[in-house]
Amino acid sequence: MKICFLTARPDHPLLAATEKLLAPTHEVTHQPPPPTLSPPTLSPSSPLADVYLLKSRTPEALALARAYEERGARVLNSAAATELCQDRTAMAALALQAGLPFARTHTPGTLTHLTSLPALPFPHPLVVKSRHSRRDDLVARADTPAQLRALAADWPDEPVVIQQFTPNSGWDHKLWVIADQVFAANRRSELSDTPTTPPPPPLTPTDLPPSWLTLVRTVGKVFALDVYGVDVITTPTGTPLIVDINAFPGIRNQPGAPEALATLALRAAEG
């Protein structure tokens, strides 16, 4: 089988470990996204890989993935599913429409426009995020109007979404899925107002309630994702609340993740 990673970082720990598993008996290649957003030119006579794994989420990578899909190639995750997870407005709309417990989300336009509104849709504290998810995007908490104005001064033209802050333990539950196999860990929330809270015990899938496992797998079905991450917080009532969904996250330091990804790649290539 020929497996191609669409990525500018083939040395990423998850990809490198997966390649090490596949390389002895299969052909593994890498293709970085083109440097510009001009439509990729693919020769109709060049052979396709059996499956492409789309690790990059830049516009250039999405355009390249679409070009392969138009030639009939299998891409995981698809360009459409990956792009949907880049738009936090569309993400929230689909999640809520599907009945998932997703944080209520409002799209006010730019931060400058948000601070000019006579009334905010949610009371403080607010969670402010870039509408378009990307590396080094805006994810911040504003407890007061002054803090919101300070964010607007730094990010005046940034299209954003806002969510009402939900009190929680200060720790995010990071749930990752590769072809229905769930991995889990706790991470200190960058929005936490309780930095001295002691860390909870290490989180493993066996620690999760069965309803959480069902929930995170349902996300994959709703968003048509094979490799993805779901950020969950626990509300004061003990119920899970989804605050973000990511296509093909890093899934670092998770025993069994490279094996699961290699199995998925081969299954997709054979299918």
C-alpha cells in the first residue's frame, strides 16, 4: 500500500511513529502543502496514493486535499470535514443542531464591532475566540468590559466568536479519537481562574463514563471525522460541555495512538 502524509512536518511525533510502523511493508511518502493558495496542478497521469492523511489545516493544504479528492483519492480527514472544524461558527451550529452539549456561541463580527454593541449577548465573563481556528489564534477570557476593550485594542479586526464562560475545575478533558478508539488526558485550561487548583489524577479512557465515550464518538459521526479531538469541560452539575473540536490534532504521548493511526490508514487504503 502507498500512504501519503499531507503535512509540512513529517517529523511530528505521531506521524513519525506511525511511519515507522508502516514503512517496513508499505510505501510511505510525505507531501507538504504548496507555498501559495493558487490551485494545485496535479498530473492526471501521475499515480495516486492509496490513502492521504491530511495533517495540515492551512488553506493551502485544504486546496491540495480537494485536488486529490477530485481525482478520486481517499483523504482522511476529508477537506470538507477539516474546513468545517476551522470555522467555529459553523462548528457550533452543527453541534447544537445535532443535539450535542456544545457551548452556546455567538458570532458578533470583529472584536471592534463587539465592543461597540450597546449590549452583549452574554454577561461577563466571556470566552473570546478567533472565528477561524489556526495556529496562534485568539483564545482568551474577558471578565470585565475593560478586559474586552484591551483585547479589541490588540486584535481590532479579528473576526471572533464569543461564549459565556462556564465555571469548571480549571482543567480541560482532552479526548482524542482515531477510528473510534478513544484516548484521553487532562490539560490545564488556558482560561482557568484557579491556577493553584491541584491537578486531577491522570485521565484514561477507562476512567470516562460510558456516556462520555458515546458522546465523543457521536462527534465523529456528526462531523464526518476519522481522526479528531474534542475539548470537554465538566460543568458545576457534573455534565460534560464541549468547547472545541479539532480535526487531526497532535495526540502526543498517547500509547497506542500510532498503532491506531497505522491501522486506520491501511483499512482506508484497502477500502
